[in-house]
Amino acid sequence: MLHRKRFSRCALSAFIVGVGVGNGAHSSTDALDKKLEEVVVTAQFVEQDLQDTPLAITAVSGDTLEARGHETVEDVAAQAPNVSLTRGGAFAGPALIGFIRGVGQTDFNPALEPGVGLYVDDVYYSTLTGSILDLLDLERVEVLRGPQGTLAGKNSIGGSIKLYTRKPNEENNGYIETGAGSFDAVNVRGASNFTVIPNELYARVAGVSRSRDGHVKRLDFGCLNPGSNFESQTLGGDCEVGTEGGIDYTAARVALRWLATDDLEVNFSVDWLDDSSEAAPNVITQIGDTIAPVVANGVIWPNVAIPGTSLADGNTAAEMFIPDDPYVNYSNYVDPNTGLSIPAEQVVESVGTSLKVDWQLTDNLQLQSITGYREYDAAFGNDADGSPMPVEMLYQELRHEQTSQEFRLNGEVGNILDYTVGTFWFESDTSEAARVTLGYAGLDFGHGPDPVEVSNRALFANGIFYLNDRLDLSLGVRYSEDEKTYTFRRYNPDGSDIEPCIGPPGTPGNPPNCLISSLDGVSSTFEDERVDYRFALSYRLMENFMIYGQYATGYKGGGVNPRPFFNAQAVTFEPEELDGVEFGFKTQLFDNRMRVNSAVFSSEYNGIQLTLNDCTELFGPALGLPCLANQNAGDADVEGFELEFDFRPVPELLLEASYSYIDFQFTKVNPSTGLDTSKVTPFTPETTWSAAIQYDWQSRHGTISPRIDVSYQDDTHTAPDNSAAGIIEDYTLVNAGITWLSSGEDWQLALKGRNLTDELYYSMITDSNVLGGGKTYAAPALPRTWEFSVKRMF
């Protein structure tokens, strides 16, 4: 064989240590013949070299993540082609908005399914909320692009992101790192191995604590304009009431590794997270008309002058409420009409456990059991209009609990076949509750807790046939059963039942919120069965040059629209499906000093689920606005190209680059959505690229490593309607750093800068003008920042 298809447990551990997936250190002796880092992946259930795996994967070691200055999971997208990961902003709060190859999900509501699967140590994270994770003590990250219906299961239709933590081992070593930077940032992280019972039981403890002041200032409009009708909330002279975007994040993990016998290994871990951060950074970029008049303190949004302001007569609310500073708003999180006040916070507290058992039954047969349990409580406030007016305010709370169990039977048949057969079981119970104050639509009601009960059962099989020394065939199939039940709960703010309308919308005497009177207590159940397939053929043209082709399918579950603003909007939607064809090559040249991987893909994407902002075509003019209805918008052809390049021409110099292009074209559109074939899905920039250079200069005092990373993202739409106001304009980011590692490899100093050109760009934009919401609001990303850190390895 030209490549090894398996590694024993001991051999794999030695391999990982050998390529530097440890504490970020490398010996000066190794550096004399330093080559590209090798990475082992488990995308096809067995351990394979990245270059032997016939699908598009970006695999990054923990050391490389550290060198790039990556801290949280969304940072990974900067160097992964056709991958977009971003925080939810004011609308979605502590949620990870993930898209791969034009497939994903923008709405955090647990009634809707992710389009990109997130896994930590093979345990599935089933909701967007609670998925913004620190890259704490990781061995590697794998980003699998394209449908993973057989290899990962439901909701990995666009791809999957897999994080693998470092296992405890017999080396009693560790590290502690502390850093400080811009916006009074303080970061502390560390990890250490412990031997509990020699040669049998090991433990590893890891933790991180990060804090940073917010970069968007909240100013008191009444303080700045003492003659206006808005009362001042501050006594100080700077008129600042707080900030948004600040971080207060603490996480810890304890792992145990028990080598019970030569054939039985048990890994158990428990993790804890406490994220008590400020509300998401949010500013207003445009103001428009609302469906219903919004009046507060004698001011009507947005078309009349504000009495008593220091500006000349004729200035409107629109002109007054958009500050000149792009990092300032006037949010006060208070409704002056009702006295409602909500916390300006974004909090998540979660606990999770995982248990993995590896039992070598015979020389050629292994049984794996992967058990996971997770729960979290999350809440976040949203004063989306960025003003002292009650145009849109929400405080949303989520509770989530999930349990999963997977069994895999891995076997070998001589040197001709590696196979895996298995079963997967998953259940979750999530509820969302909110106080919804939409002044722009004349709505103020209580929402939930709306329980969402989800179950998934699956049987799967995968085989890798080694047909000869050059040709491999991979076949996979998965059968899935899904069931999801959603129950509506709606009531007036005082807790009373919502009364039915006595007439059409606008009829005098209609009870408050009467247009959603029939929803309270209504349940909707979605059930489905699905079979997914995968076929991949790879051929090694020469020892270090492999070409491959694959066909794979995937799906995302259906359900019911969880956000009806009228009874008629409580509609169901069907699953979406994707059939993808991919061709690529993987090559390593110049004695493993250059790696070039590339893929072209073409997908048939059917039943695309999109959240509509304007449902006039669907429900008519009287019931079409406001709207946030999830519907099957149509079918599309998606084609693209991806390239990844790594080169170490000399031991001291490392060059990295990536490029991606995607063409998304609707072939059929559901006319009731109001969309047309010119639209593209959100967070699907046509072009992205990245480049990096690092040089390791060695002396008797240690190694100095300067590094520069540059990444580019093309214009990106954030909503299906592709409105001009909802475009994140193209931007280029420049990050850089310099690291010193002592000759004894026990001390490390680092200075790192992000967004060095001080680019103003947005991670999220929500154009609610299209649904009569009266504004467009955006989440400005951090300006230029610096951090200095000290790390002690022991």
C-alpha cells in the first residue's frame, strides 16, 4: 500500500506529539528539518491522513490556531474556503450563524434546524444558541465542506465543524497564559495533565477566562439634548450610560482517561461555561417608516422634528438618532410608554458531559460508544432601534437539554476493507420565552415558553474498499427518522388570555394582540424518514498526488413557523435536500514541504428554507407585515471552486493561502415568497481569500516568529430579500503578531494585533425596513486591537 490506513492507539499518540500538537513548542533540532505539519482526521470514522481522505476538509491543529491568534470558533472561517461563521448580533444574540457552500441558518429559534453541524469530541451541538465556543485546549479542528448526510447525519447538509480536545496522557506537563490588551481586555487560560494512577488513569484540566469592555458606547440622548422631551438617565458629564459588545466569559473542562486494559480505553469529560457578557454591539445605519405609528415623549418615529433639541428646527428623528460615530448608539432598553425595562445583557450558562468508550474486541474489530449530555440556560436583550424610542425591544430566554448516544462497530477485512456500522439516537427539549415589544407594529405580548421536542434515530454504514495500491472506493448510507413537536404559548403582558378580534384588523375595539388569539396551546408535529448516500472514488496518480470524486446527499428537517405575528402565519415547511458532486485533488510536493488541495463542486439544492421578512405575497397585504416566516423558497444550482495552499520552502519560512468562489443560482422560486431567481442565500460571498506568512528566526536566546494574516470577503447579503441596506460590503482584514519562544521552550511572549488597518465592517446587518420595522441595524466588529501575552510551559 502507498499509505497507511490505520494507526494503533499508541502509534497515533506518538504521531500527534511528533507533529507538535502539544503545547505550542518545537525543538531547535526538529526545526533544522522542519516540514509541513501532518494532521490525522476521522471524517470517515477511521483515522486517516488528511491527504488520504476523499472529501474537502480544512484541518487545523491547536498550534496553528494559536499562531493565527484564533480564540473562538467563528475565527476558523477566516482561512477555510466557502465557510462563513459569525455571531448573531442584536437579533440572534449568543448564536453562531454558520454557512458552508451557501447552506446554513440565520435564525436561532430552536424550531429551526442548523445547516452546518457542530460537534465537540463527536458530540452534536443541536442549536445555534450556545455554539459560540472558545477554542480551549484543542488538538485539532476539522471543517468538512459539502453534504455530510451519511458521515454526520441530519443538519450537516452544508458541512460540519468538528472540534477535538486534547486527551490526558502520562506527561505531567501543562501551561498557563495571561494577556492584556485593548478595551481593558484580560485573558487567562491554562491546562495541565495529571497522572492519577500510573499507566492506567490520567486527568487533564483546562480553563479560560476572558473579559473585555464593550466597543459600542451607549449615550444618553436626553443628557446630550437637555431641552428635548427625553429625560436624562445620567448624572455625569460624559452622558455615557454603558457599552455593548463587552465580554465576561469563563469556561473549564475536566477530562479523565482510563486505560482499563490493553484493549479498553474510556474517556470521560465534563465542561462548564458561564458567559455573562453585555448585549451584542448594535448601531442604527438607516431609519424608515413603520407599519404603525411609534410615539414616545411627544415624538413620532421617524418623520417629525424633536421638540427642544439644540439642532435647527426641521431635524427629524431619523437625523437625530443616527450618531456621527459608527460605534455609538442611544439605546436605553426602556419603553417610556409602559415603563418596561430589560437587561442589556447576553448570557449563557451551560454544562455538558461526554463519555467515549473504545473497546478492541479482536485484532480486527472495535466497538465505540459515544454518549453525550448537554444543557444550557441563555438569555439576551435587544433594543434594536438604538434610540430612546420603543420601536423594537425584546428579551428572550432559552432553556435547552439534549441527550445523544452513538454506537460504532469498526472492522477490518485484511488489507482490502475498513468498515463501520452504527446507530445514533438523539433527543432534545428546548423552550423559548420572550417579552416582545414591537412598537412599529403595535404589538406587545408574551411569547412562551414554547417547548420544542426533537428526536432523531439513525442507522448508518460506511465502507472503504482498498481495491489496489492506488485505487480506493468509499460507500456510505444512513437511514434517519425525525420527529419534532412545537407548541405555541401566547398571552398579554399582564398574563391574561388574548381575546379574539371582533372585526378585521384596525377595527375599533379590537382587543390587544387579537390577531394571534387562536395560537395559544396549539401544537404542530413534523415527522419524516430519510435515506442518504455517499459514493467516493480516489486514485493515487503517484505517491503524493491523489485525485478523487464523490457524490453525497444531505438534508435539513422541516417544521412549523415559530414566529407568527398573525394566526395565518403559523404555517409549516418541508425539509430541504441537497445532492452534491465534488471532484478534487490533494498533493504533497518537495518532500512534504508543499501541500496543494483543491476541489470543484456542483450541488442541486432543493426546498431551500429561508426566513422571509415580507410575506405580502404569501398572506396578503393585511397579514403580510410584520413577518418572520420560515418557508421553502425554491430550488437552486450551486457551483464553486476551492483551493488551499501551504508551503515551507525553507525550514524557517511558512506560506499559507486559500481561495474560494461560489455561484448560487435559483432555478425555481416559490412565487408566494415574493423572491425571484436573481437572489442568493445569506452569508454566501461570491469570493473569499486568505494569505499568511510566518518566519521562525532562531538564535541561542530562543525563536522569534513574526506572522501576518490577511483575509478578504466579498459583498455578503444577510437576508433572502437581498436588500441594498442588508449588504455587508466587502472588506479586507490584516492581523499580525510576533512571538518569542525561549531556547528552553518554557517561556513564550507574544504581541498580536487584529484589524490593523482599522477597517470599519459589520459582522451582521438586519434590514427590518423591509418588514415595516422602521430601521436597519448592524453589529460593528472590533476596530484595531492589540494584546500582549505571557505563557509559561511546565
